[in-house]
Amino acid sequence: MKTTAMGIKNYLRQTLYYTLFGLRGYKIRETYEQFLNQYQQGIPPDLIKNRLIALFHHARLNVPYYAEIIEKMGDSFYEEPFAYLSNFPILTKDILRNEFDRLTSTDLAHRKWKLNTSGGSTGEPVCIVQDARFQTTSRAISLLFSRIIGKELGDPEVYLWGSEQDILRGSQKWTAVLLNRITNTEFINAFRMSPSTHMKFADFLRNKRPSIIVAYAESIYEAALFFEQHQIKVPPPKAIISSAGTLFPYMRQKIKEIFQCAVYNHYGSRETGAIACELPNQTGLWVAPWGNYLEVVDDTLKPVPEETRGEILITCLSNFAMPLIRYQIGDVGQLKSPSAHNPTQTLLSLDGRINQLFLLRDGTMVDPGYFEFLLYFKTWIRKFQVIQKDYSTLVFRFISLDNLPHQEDLEEIRQKAQVLMGPDCRITFEYVDELPPTPSGKFLYMFSEISDRK
């Protein structure tokens, strides 16, 4: 009986949700059902190709910045859009700022659109014009990801979210408050995770028993550590979706251990919407083919060999108000080799932002995940941060649980860090009371301050 009642409530919630967006010109129900059907029956083999052709065609006719480029390159994209794309110029954030007007579609007056901004976790926020098709596509993809993981629209969910922009936008607009009520969604502000916030989160999990938790990787990891330290037990949700920040293996392991549920990594951005997500019984993050197409390039912006890590370029296939073609988003990842039987893409790894990779003077990129292993079993460390100040300086910052010096541990960390970074690398240690997040609410455990990365 309880299941039947919940089914009726969810049906009403779904009807209200789709009706609300339908009145605003967003055909989310139809789009979601189309995506779900194609996912279940098989993605059309030419889906991405046709979307690329449509994007280039629109850009040629309506976007002055791209029209100028296409005039010089010709229109071979109608026959070979992937080859054409690989030779197309990169779109940087500087270009997006400087050419904002010429990147905006001239048919904007005939589109429903709004202005959005990137999260700013790179320190370089930008503004983007996004149309109704983009909003519809991104929401439909998010609904599909949730459905595959096991959550229906209307099942209770909670966002442990760290961005002031998202929190304020979600709490001040009456439309957002109404939408959260309709979708059975709660937000807990994780911008500063105090003990009282953790206790509020635990109480919510006990009382509401959400089906899904969506959270910043670092926020849900901090919650897991707090629950473990204070021996707090909470009922397990169906799944946790880590939706921002880098989900390191040690973080996933701890989150899974404490919450006793599957943990799925999700990749998205404000500029390009929902991009990719880990799914049950699959390796890597599946890239939704309706929304974005990804390329991976080296530091000279040339394609990397198959299944090699490099910088991600994103072409957004759904936003015609301001097309982002080969957008240099600042993330690092690794694509699975393409298959003749599968037209979609899969990210084998998502390794964080460019500035989360450390750089040696000879240009070698170092995965800072190495340093997390140096800190294993150092039980006195409450929280840490590793910063590459320059080619020859690393700073380890610690919040200590006991305020003791631990000189032997520090010397071990120093020696092993120099094995990777070189014997001349200066290693310094700082004990701090607090490690604040970035302005976007994310906490960077490891990052480099080297600005020239070419």
C-alpha cells in the first residue's frame, strides 16, 4: 500500500514538473522519453555526426565569429564533420570573453534564452548565453542518468552542495523553491561544513531517507569522515552521485564504506550542462551523446594516442544561442578507444582540472594523487592540502588532530616527495586551523600555482 501511495505521489510530482516546464517552453518530458527510448533500444549510429553537422550549419549562418572561420575552412563538415572538427580552432575562455558578442547567435531574438556563468573553480569565470534547447537537453540527460542509477523523478533526494551561487539561487527564487518541492529535493549548504551542519545532514538522512545523495566529492567525503569519527550511523541511500570536484579513489572507498551504497562519479559544468556519468555495471563515465562531444589533446593541442590522458575539449551539441565548439574547459581525462559497435563515448578517467596536475620543469605532468598515498596511515592528519608553488617548491598544509610535530612522518613525506619531484625540490610543511574552499565552494586538495603550462 505504501509503495502504491508513493507511486501515485511520484506520478503527481512528475506531472507537475513536466507541466511547469512545459508552460515555460521546455519540452522535457518528450525529450527525456526520446533519450530513454534511444538508450534502451540503441543509440542511432549517426546521432553525433548529424548533431555536429547541424551545429556547424547553424554556426555558419548565424554566429559571426564562427562564420568567419568556416568561410576560410570551407564547408566539408557536411561530409566529414569529425575530421573538420579536429582541425577547427580551439575556443578558450579569453576568446569567449573577448568575442562574446560575435559568438552570440544573430537569431537570439527568436529563441528563449538566459545568461549563465561558469562556476569559476579555475579562477576564470565566464558568461554564456544558453537557449531552451540546451536547458531541456541537459535536464533530460540528468533525469536519464538518475533513472539508470535507480531513481525516479519524485523519489526523495538531497543535495549536499557547496556553491553559494547555487544555494542562493535555489533558496531565493520562488520558482526554484517550488521546483524543489515538486521534485522532492532538499538542499543542505555545504559551503562550510561545521559540526552542526554535519549533524543536520545526519538527522535529515535518518528522517527523510533520501533515495539519492548528490554532493560535491569533498563535501560527502568530509561528512563520511565526521560520521566515522563520531560513530554516527545513517540509513544507506540507493546511491551517491559525486557531482563536482575530483573523486579520488581513497575518497570513494571511504564514502562507500560509511554510507554502504554505490558511489557514481558525474561530470558536468555550467557551460556545457550534464556531460557524463558512471553507470551500473559499466566502466568509466558514459558520455550522453545528445549533449556533448569530447576530444582529448596533448599540451600542443594535438589529439593524444588512444586511451591516453590529456586535456579535454568539449563541443556542446545542444546550445545554438552561443555554440561552444572545442571549448577548452580546463579538465584532464582519458577517453576509451572508439568501438564500431558503440557510437557513444566513455571517459575511462576524469583526473581533475589542469591546475590540479603538477608540472616539472621539463614539461612532464605529475599526477598529484601520488601524494595522497604518502599520507596514508598518518592518523594525526584531519585534513590536508598540497600546493605546487613553482617548479621546485611544494607546500603541505595540515589540520592536525593532536597538534604534535610528527617529525619522523614529515621527513618520510619529504624524502618520498623528492623521489618524484626531484632532490632539489623544497618541501615545506604548515599546520593550519582551517583550509577554506574556493569561491565556488569546492575544496582543492591538490593544485599547482604554475600559470604557464605550455
